[in-house]
Amino acid sequence: MSDRMNIEDYLAQGGVLSAPDNVPARYRGELLRLMSSFVDSELAASAGFAGAINFAPGIKERIAASRITLEKADHAERVLQVMADFGTDMARYQASHDWAARVARDADLGAARRLGDMRLSVFHYPIVGWTDAVVMNVLQGLATGIQMSELTRVSYGPLAEVFRKIAPREARHAELGLEGLARIVATDSGREEARQAVAYWQPRVAAGFGLTNSARYETLARFGLRHSPNEVLLSRWEALTAQHLAALGL
């Protein structure tokens, strides 16, 4: 008990752990939950963008969608390798869900997870066209950038290092989306279609930030797995999104 409390005090003071064998049980559970959410979301995102490749209007756009599809799967594998250090069976985990499965377009999941699938709820909704795919990528890409400011500072050193390598590529995904959206809104019809897609995806991406005043936040902060509350991250995303959408006339 004394050793366990000493480790928790160490984490609360900004300490970093470096191996599975010295983590407290509760910390281990929360760390695995965090990693599962990221892996499941990346696998589901990759599957979703794979389906969107054929919506692309040109070769440049097909390359961008293909790159996002490939790199999100690669990011999932990198974090899954960290999970394997804790005993996760990588092959079995990858086959545990149909990552391309989606709910009805008009479903309202809020922030709920489904049947052990830890993907963010936004990745349960279907993409229905190229503009829809681009808008979803922009909004979720900006959200991922905000969330990466937390993930790159987690107190489990090997995972933080993986996230620091992933972060620039996730940022590039959002940039590719913004470039594509700028081409779409160059026409009146494209701008109107983009507005409809924003109205659909914006609340669904926002739900991914979780509940305000979350009861779990204090535990995660004490473990060094979170640094800013959900409502603070959501506010940052809302401001960043408003800035980019305004610049595009949306």
C-alpha cells in the first residue's frame, strides 16, 4: 500500500512511468481505456475514409483520402503495440469489431460507446459523399489536434513518445481537409453543401469531448493522464473551428 501511494503521489506531482511492471492497478485500467479509445477511433476512422476514397473528385483528393486511411491505421497499430506490453493480444484485438460498421445517419448517440467498442461516437456515423467526408475530416481533425495537446503529455512515457510522433501527421490530416474544403466552397453550390455538412457533423464531433464537469477527470488528472477538463478542450475546439469556418465563408 505504501509503495502504491508513493507512486500515485509521484504521478500527481508530474512524474512519468516507463514500464508496465511499476504501474498501479487503477492507473493501468485508465491507461488501457485511454489507449483503447484512441486505437478504436483510428481504426474506425481509417475504415470510414477507405470508403470515402471513391467519392473523391480527382487524383489529388484520392491521394489525400488514401493517405489519411493508411496513416490512421498505422497510428492505431503504434498505440496497440504499447497495449501489447500490457498483455493485449494484438491480432485478436484488431478483429474484435467491424470497424466499418455504421449506425443510421439520423441516429443520435451523444457521447455513448457501443458494446465495448471504444471508438468516439462520431465514428459510428456514415459518410455519404465527398463534401461530407471533407467536412467531417476538418472538424474532427481540428478536435484531434486539441486532444493531442493532452495525449502528448500523458504520464506513461512510452505512450507519450508514440503520440508525439503521431501528432504532426494528425495535424497534416486536418490541413489536407482544410485545403479540400477551400476548393469545395469556391462555388455557391459547394458552399451550401458544406454548410449542410457542418450542421450535421459539428454537434457529433463536439460530443466526442465528453461530459462537462466529468467526475472521472480528477482521477485522470491525478494520474497525469489528463491536464485540462473536457469543457476547456471543447471551448478551444469551438474557437478554432469558428476561426477556420469564418475564413472559408461558412
